[in-house]
Amino acid sequence: MAHMSPAVNLVWATLTVMFESFLVYHLWSFDHFKCLRWNHGPYSGAFKRVMTYSYLTSIPLIAIYAVGFSIIKYSYGFTVIPGMGITPTPYELWSDSARSAILPLYLCFSVAWGLEIVTHLEELCFWLFLIHSGSAKQDWFRSLYFKTWAVGSVVAVICMPLVTGLTREDPYKCEAYTFLAGSLGSLSLTIWFLPILWTFPTFLESLKQANVDESTIVRLTKFHELNCIRIFFRFLFTVPFVILGIDGVRPHQHINDKMFPTDLLGMIAGIGCVVSSGITLVIFFPRSIKGEMANREAARERRRFHQSNMFGEYPMTVQRGDQHVSAYQLPPYKAADLSRSIQKLEIEEIEDEDIPKYGPCEVSPSLGLQPNRRTKDGDVELGNVFTLTDAALSRHNTTLRKSNVNHIVHNWRSPLEIGEPPRWYR
């Protein structure tokens, strides 16, 4: 943004710093930054690491770019140039230290834009795979869409800094070609998203007909609405840069020479960039308000329990002679009435063809009792009694295998949490 006014850089810097603050707050509320660990959760493979760190790296790079240019532009302000009037001080009048910072700041922006394309391309390829998967057994990591994302990501990460480096002799041309290359790539991905938004309601109807869990339908519907809003702001982000880039590479410029349209397009692009990135953050790391409220209530109960023990209201041990006997009585565990929930079948009533012929490693596990266990947040989740019988579980698994709904749909949480299908589902 070497030729834009200081106000545009200030808008970008303010928005990006505010978004950085929101990102820290959101990730802390999400899982106290546990999602940033190298090994976290059942899907912490190479794919999740690339997506997580590429997205989270692009945001600070954009903030560095915006804040750096804002400091430089406000340090030199405006200059009166004969024949042009009052304009932002051109880079030719900057000090050597300020001019030497132009290329590193442009490289930060181009690398961040390349990482943004990685994120957008993954979402495009993933939704295309999910909508057009004709079989429930198709694997995302072995599909053509995944290979397209992998190749496109490498091209984007290499080409964006390469364009900036090859045009570094002229900062104005460097900025114009960087804007043009990044905006054309992002705009093409945004346009490709429109058919997905158009066909997604039909896809949701097909899931309803396939008796997919209602909570999954609700999550996908929410993500569809967020994607519609995000696509609108992506257009606000890419179209202004396309206009500025095309006009900047021409010999005779008609827009970049005028302060008002240049500043207006730059501010609109900044708003579109930050808002679309914020929606991406919400989609990648979706918070569960219900779960957070339950965790806070459990933590409050633990603190209350420890405080009561400290004041001696509930002594844990009582000394009797040489023995220590517990005086705290745990509440009785109320198990469900299994006689009402488990269906009793005689052996003669089950035909041979009703029993699936699976190997011991391919049958899905069926547990009658789930013990108490500690969650990743340190809370204790009480045990539960499963009421699904083996016969019902076998029929459920057989129905899933015959369905055309991909296994990812049934466990959908986030585009980052994509794993291979379970053995019994293949």
C-alpha cells in the first residue's frame, strides 16, 4: 500500500489488531489454546496441522503488513507535489530504512495471501467432495479433490512470494502484480463456491431423507448460512484488489492516480478480508456454548467441594485407632433398568441371513456400560448405560453401509476434523 493514504493503512491496522484480539479470545474460550498443540485430539494428523497453522500464521502476517505500513505512512504524511497537489508522500522521499522495509512487508502480505488461498481451496475442494460423493465409502484423503487441494496449495504458497520477488525493483508494480495475482486466485475460488451454495439446500434435503441425525443437519445448516455471509465478504475483499491490480499494471492508470477511489477500494477490501477471516475462524473452531456452560458449572462445583473440605464440613477421613476410615459417602449410582431397554430374543428367532458376516476386527464395538472418565478439560463425565442391543447395532451398521451418505457427515464438527472412515464402516 505504498501509494495509498495513511488512513487506509490505519483502517487495515485497526481491523487486523482487533481481529487478533478476537482470535485470542475465541481460541481461549474454545479449548484454552489446546487446539494449537502439535498432537491434540483424534484428528491431529498432517492435514489438520497444515490447515491449522497455515490459517493461524496468515493472520499475524497481515497484521504486520498493515501495522508496518501504517507506521511508515503516518511518519511521512502528505507532500505537495506541483501539478498533482497534496498527495501521500511517495516512497522516493522516504528514508533508506523505510524504503528497505517495503519488500519485507510485501513478502509478509504475499505469504499470508498464499496461506489464505490454501484455506479457501481446501474448503472448496472439501465441500465439492462432500456434495458429489456418490458412495459412503469414499475417503477424502484418497479422492481427486484432496490431490487438487494439495497441488493447488503448493502452487499458491510458491507463486505468491515469487511474484512479489520478481517485481521488487518497482514498489508500485510490485504492489500491483501482488494484488492482481492474489485477487485473481481468490476471486476464482470465490466464484467456484457459488454452485456449492446453490446446491447445498438440496444436499441437506437428501440428508434428511437419509435419516441423518438432526443435530448434524443443524450444524450443516448453520455452516451453510455462515458460508453465504463469508462469500459476500470475500467478494468485497477480492474485487477491489482486482480493480486496483488491473489498473496498476497498465501504462496509463485511471484509478490509482486518484486518492478517493483508491482509498475507498482499499478500505472495502480491508473490511472484507477481516470479516471473512473471522467467519473462517468460527467455522474452523466452532464453540459449543452448552458444553462451555456445563464445564463452568462442573468447575464451580469442584471449587465448592474443595472449599467445603477445607472448612471441615465434609471430612474425608476419620481416625479409629490405627485405621483411617472414610466418612464421606458417595451418592449411590442409579443405573438404568436394563430389563425395559434390552430386547430379549430367542436364538431360534434370528435367521442366519440377519447376522452380518464380519470378522472380529471389523465389527463395531458395542459396550453395555461406559465408566466414568475424565474429559480433556479435566472434568469428570459420569458413566452411562447403553440401551442399543447387538441386533439393533448390527442393523444400524448395515444401514450405514448401504447408505450413500459419506461417513464424514455423521461426525461433522469442523473442516479441520476429517479422519479416515472406521474399520466397520469401510
